Amino acid sequence: HRSVAITHLQQTDPSLPHYDKKTWTFQRGAMATIDRDLGVIDCYFFYNLIETHVLHHFVPKVPFYHAVEATEAIRTVMGKHYKSDVTYGSLGFFKALWTVTRTC
């Protein structure tokens, strides 16, 4: 199912840290996610949810119609802690699905 693949890719990536019970905090858990790009599919069917997921972990009440601009704002605040994989657009999403499923 496509929503399972989307959720899997937002929470799983070799670059994301994993925490045990002793080191996990809400903030660390919230940062352990990644924005992806599914192109026009994300834009028209998911209201940019896939490329603004990191924002959702920190401020879930931001309405979808402000999520892109709010993501730009938190990207600046988070700096090196913000994770995204949007280099190859929707092709990158499917490449990540293959890579993440094989390596994680």
C-alpha cells in the first residue's frame, strides 16, 4: 500500500539516527525523520505531506496550505539537523524506496 511506503520512507533512512530507551527524547525522535519528494503526486494527492513531514513532527497543527512555507522556516532553524532527500524528485523517492528497503 502506498501510504505504508510513504511512512516507511519518512521514518527510515541510513542517515537517520536510532535511539535506545536511555537516549531517546521527544526532540530526538521528532528529528529522526526525513522529507522526501514525490513530485506532482505529492502536490495534488497528498497536499505536500511527503516533502513537509519533518515540520509535522514538530508542529502538527500547521495547516497543509502553509506547510511548504513553514518547512522553509524550520529548515533554517534546524540547520544541519534538518534531513531531506529531494535531489531527484519523484524518481528519487522510488530510488530511496529501493535503497532503504535493502539497507535498513
